[in-house]
Amino acid sequence: MTPIEALKAYQSRFKFPIVCAVSGGVDSMVLLHALKAAGASIIVAHINHQLRDDAIEDERLVKTFSESLGCPVEIKRATLNGRGNTQNKGHQVRLAFYQAVAEKHGAKDIFIAHHKDDQIEHFFIQVLRGFSKMAWVGMPSERRLNHHTLVRPFLSLSKSDLWAYADQHQVSFRNDASNDRLIYLRNQIRHRLMPFIHAHAPELFTRISDGQKALQTRLAAEIATYLTASDDTYQLSYDTFLKVPSALRIRLLQHLWALASPYPPRSHAFWLMCERRMKESPANVHFHITQDWYLTLDYGMIRVMEVSKPIHHPVLIPDFGTYRIHAGLTLEVTPQKKAHVGGLSLEVCYNERTFPMQVKTAQNGDIIAFDYGHKKVHQWFKDVKIPWGLRPQTLMVETSDQQVAILHSRFSQSLGNCASKVYIYEVIHAES
């Protein structure tokens, strides 16, 4: 299979702009060239971590090559400060940058050039670090990343396939000297272990690949059987959790983490602790996985979620129009009702004191009026069973004459006496 053939499965996505992560190495330069040849509309994203003296040359090559293909380029120069795992920090910075570029250009898909050799290296890293067998399943070809999808179209291709393509099409690239430094575990695997296996037991690669595919099939079946999705969040029924064996409980918690979070797998010991705590939990409970990510049990459902910080400064909406509230949310405010497929919507009464409106997150003490009386917003959350972790993300719209509405699918109020209305629609970018 060639890179062009591997991209055929993603042809329908090329009707929309996509972000292509390009480092300047052979893998990502081949991906960029092949995507262009396949007819994709591409925004190139390059991040310069400034860890090497010649990193600026990578940046220049990516910019020049991208412009020669007619692709806009977004470049970020980053500095990794502080202690800790530099490679992991760099990974998180890159993911955040790619999402920011996708948000800026209205793209949903972010294409990454990981290939089959990367997948095998990833497997050995998990084994040597002692992660559970759940971590051995490998990198998925597609993975949800907040409001975007991370796509790895080359997982069926070997490094040699990419070298051959680069040679055939004369694709320029640069070699990152840090990839040869044996201080990194991945490089030790790449330069010592992989050549040894190629020479003495090449069939092992096929067995690993087949095993990963079988495990992926099994785990996908578990997800489909036990997990459900609500408000774009995967969840597990607490009743189901209590009925299944302990080993399956742990796997299901791992599934929730993998589906929700962009972070690496946690250890088996960590999830065993979580399983015990959830089994013994009261009706509602939540606790930290990381600083901003939680495992929660609310209203009989277990979820893993990021609890976002509230909007401290309301977003002003002075008149009809389209307004970006935050990354991932744009609202269209219009006097005309329209057919609206997907996304949230609101109606509020219109008069001379409706504007300016403001969009904010709910604060303690906020009150909302209904036909039958008034209610505090936090009580409404409880009444309609909004999970604790989703409450900081729930937005309110307040008009100048202090009408309050909640931007949520479970919110409804009677507006039958309104002579005119304002219609508020969540803008959803087109997806493939």
C-alpha cells in the first residue's frame, strides 16, 4: 500500500479544511505531499520547540515547502521550561497548538504522520514501562480530541513505505538529530531493539500487529456493549459497573479515560484504586485524576471529564450577529427562526431592552424565572440532573432586562406571550 492509497479511506473528509501536523521530517513531509496529491484542503501546523540550534532550518523548510504547495502555514515557537518529562511536555504543547490552529480555521480533523513502525515502538515502550495490557493496544487510527478528531492515516504503512514515496516524488525533508540520541527510551528501542528483531525474529512484528488488532476489536466491543454517550461525553451506568467482574470494571474505567482525555494511560494500580473507591462510593462523588480531570459518579452514571473554569468576564452580545464565545463555541443571534440541525438553540423574548445580552457561566445565587415562579440555577441543575462536572461548562444568556435562559438541551420555558423573539443557535462546523 502507498500513502496515496492509505488516504483513500479519508477522501470524504477532504471536502473540508484539515490541519496537517508537519515537523519537517520524512514522515510528516510525505503526509503533507500525499494529502495535497489526494486533493485535501490543508492548513499546515508546525511547532518549533527551539531545542536544537538547527530547528530554525526545519521551520524554514516546512514554510517553503508548504507555500510551494499553496498551503497556508501556522507556526509556533515554544519553550519547554521546568522539570519533568520533556518529550511528554512537548507532546501536550503540540496537541494544544494543533487544536488552536483547527479552531482558528474551522477544521475538525488533525492529521498526524504516525506509521506502523511507530506503533510497534509504542508497544515496546508500554511493555518496558510496565503499563497494563490495555496500553498495549496501540495508537488508534482516529481519536476524539475535545472538539476535534486526531487522524493517523499511515498506521498500516511502514517507515520504508514512506522512504520509498519520498524518493519517488522527491519530497524534501530534514533529519532531527535528537532522534539518534540514546538518552530517550524510544530511540533505544528504534536503534537497538528494532534492528535486532528485524535480523533475528522478523515474524514478531506481524504477531504484535495481529495481536493489537485483535485487542482493538475486543475493546471496541466492550465500549459498544457497556458505555453510552450523552452530551458528547461517554458514561457508564453505575448499576452495570457493580454487576460486572472487577477486571472488566477496571478496563471500563480505562476506556472512559482513553475516550475522554488527551493524556497517556494511567497505571493498573491507579485504576484498581479507582475501582475500589467507585465500588464503595456514596450516591454522588468525584475525585481528581489530574489537576483538571476528574472521575465522577453523578445520578447513577460514571464519567471521566475535564472540569473547565467558568467564564469570569461575560461575553457581550450588543446586537444580532455571530459571536465567538470561546474555543469550540460560536453563537448566531438572529431575529428569524430557521431550520437548525445539530447544536443547541434558545429563544428569548425581544423588546427594546433585550440588547445588549451577555453570555456567562452560572454563579452561585443566579436566579431564573419560569411561569410558575423563580428558581436558583444550582437547584435547576439538581432538578434536571446535570452532572457536577458539566455544570461549570453550562452557559447562561442574560438580556438587558434580566431575562435569563440556560443554553442546554434540557432547558425549556414558555414564551407564548412574546410579540417578537430572538433566536440563538450554536454554530456547528461542517463535519465529514
